[in-house]
Amino acid sequence: MTTSPAETTPAPKHTLRAALSDPTLKILASAILVSTLGRGIFLTLTVLYFSRFVGLSAVEIAVILSVSSGVGVGTSYIGGRLADRFSARRLLAGMVAIQGLAIAAYAFAGNFSTAVVIACITVGVDRGANATRSAIIARAFDGTHRVNARAVLRTITNVGIAVGGMIAGLALTAGTAEAFRWMLVSAGVVYILSALRLRRLPDRVDAPRHDPASRAPERGISPFRDRRYVLLTVLSGIFGMQFGLAEMGVPLWISQETSAPDVLISVVLVINTVCVVLLQVPLSRGTDDPRRAGKIVMTGGVLMSVACTLYALAGGVPVVAAITLLCGAALLHSLAEILSQAGAWGLSFELANPLQAGAYQGMFGMGSALGAMLAPLVVTATVVEHGPLGWAVLGAVFFTSAAGVALIAREASTTAVLA
């Protein structure tokens, strides 16, 4: 009797301690924990540093963010393609080290032009590194473990960023340019230290060597010619604008359009962080099955639509009602984020050509980068400009994109069964 894959492949370990018993995941996790400490410092201080000590205007800072995000769209695919041709572990270590140097260089940015160049290097290399890391996960783990690995790494990322943000509070308390500069340099050094850890990854995470003289069949079509995968990338990128909504739209809505105190912005962030840390790993179970992944994304779309409705209702009501509605919306928003990410990861791995793991993961990363680039513009054109109507439009956009992903997953499941 033939043994099924489910009987031969051990189930993924759905707790952090158990999952980290895997040597490869342990190396990735420890490196990410270290680097995200630096990332938390960087994210907390950069905009304030540009504004207070470099003297840049809000428009100039917005241009820096948009231009660097645009660069990241292209480098996502480039990083993935390079991971198919060269040693992915060395490539990732090199990219993270370069990113550390670029972050440290922020301390010496004295004008708009220099800041743009440094930001483009930082964000561009970061997006390329993300694609390379995804290619490594695709090769190092099988279908039942890939999403679990991504979930574990995302949980650790949230912990690292939160701790890094608290460390950055030392510079905020001091309030001096020197304190900001030393903290940014320290963040860069932390990145470089994490790069040293990545060099210990095993050789199996690299792409198989290709012999040009062999007559082996081609590796398959380019991901850009895989219409199903392109559509998955676009729809996932659209739903990914919910990150920009959380970073920009929700804080502006709370402070300008509701009676809730501004401190609730921090409460919303804490709700999100706690939910991701506690629930990302367990709620990611089973998303290596495309049909289940599609259903999970669809559930996330429904929750995100309801969250948008609650956010909208929080405007113009008494303080207690506003706080209750906003906390409820933040909880649903966090759950939608967790579910959408888990389902999208599963589909991005399962629908990709395994012989071009880097290229496919790089293109999927392009969707995320494009969503991040467009999110400020979309949020401004909807929520900021039109209030409740804008929230309704955003809710419809999130629901529609999730439904599209669910249809792709259903079709993929049907095709696999027929095959």
C-alpha cells in the first residue's frame, strides 16, 4: 500500500518553542529578532529625525517615503531572481549587512537629496532581502511547514519591533540630535550583527546549481506569464493596503474625527501586537491547502469590512462609545490581518513553480511593495477626504480583493483534484 504524504510528513509544530527546535528556523528567527530590534528603533525615530534635526518638510518626507517604496517594488523581484541564481544565504546576509550600513548612514544625512538616496538604498535592499528570505523558506521547508515558519518569523518580528520601539524611547526622552544619531547608528550595527548569524544557514536553502551544458527541461514559464499568480499578487497587494490604513488612516481618524483621546492610538497598536504574537502561529494552520487558504482569506475580508464599518461609526459619537467601537474595530482589523497574511502565504508558496521559488516569491513581494506605496494615496483619497463614505469604499475594496483571492484558491483546488 502506498503511503500518503500526510502520513510521512510530520505535522508542523504550532508553538514557538516547538517550532524553533528546527535548526534552520532557529537561525532565521534569531537573526530576525536581532534585526527587528534595529528596525523598531529605525521606524520610531526616522521621521522625527528628518523633521526635527534635518529640517525636512512634511511634503519632502512624503516624497522620500513614496520614492523609496517605488524602488522597493522593483527590488523585490530582483532579489528573488538573484536568489535563484546565487547562494541565497550569502545573498541574504549581504543584503542585511548593506541595510545596516544604510540605516547607520541616516545619522549623517544633512539634506533632502542625501536622505532620498539613503532611503532608496534602505528600502530597496529590505524588499530584496524579504524576497530572498521567502525563497529560503520555500526551499528549506515543505508545504505543511512553510506557512508555519512564516507565522513564527512574523510573530518574532512583532516582538522585536515592539522592543526596539521601547529602546528608541531613550532617544525620544533625551530629545537631542546626538541621541537620535547614536541610536540610528546602533540600529545599523544591530542589523550587521544579524547578518553574521545568517551565514550559518545550511547549503540546502540555496537554489540547485544549474549546468548550462545539460539538456534538462526549462524551469517553466516566467511568473509574469503565470496569469493566476499575477492576479493573486495584485489582489493580495490590494488587501495589503490595510497595513497603510493602520499606520496612517486609523491614527488620523482617531485624532481628528473622533472624541476618543489620542492615547487610544497606542492602545490600538498594542491590541494589534498582542493579537499577532498570540494568534499568528495557531491561526495559520492548514493554509498549505489552497482551498482552506482561500476560505481563511475570505474570512479576513469579511472581518476587515466590518472593522471599516466600526471605524466609521466611531466618528461623532460620545467618548465611551467611540473608545468601544475603535477597540472593537482594532481587534477585528488585527484578526483580518492575521488571517489574510496566513492565507496569502500559503497560496504564494503552493501556487508557485518550486523550480523558480525566488522569482515567484520576488514577484509576490512586488505586490506587497506596490500596496505599501499606494496605501497613503488611497487612504487619503478615501478616509481622510470623505470620512464615512471613504470607509465604506475601503471596506468594499478589501472584501472584493479577498473574494478574488478565494476564487483563485478554489480554482486551484479544483484543478489539482482533476489533475
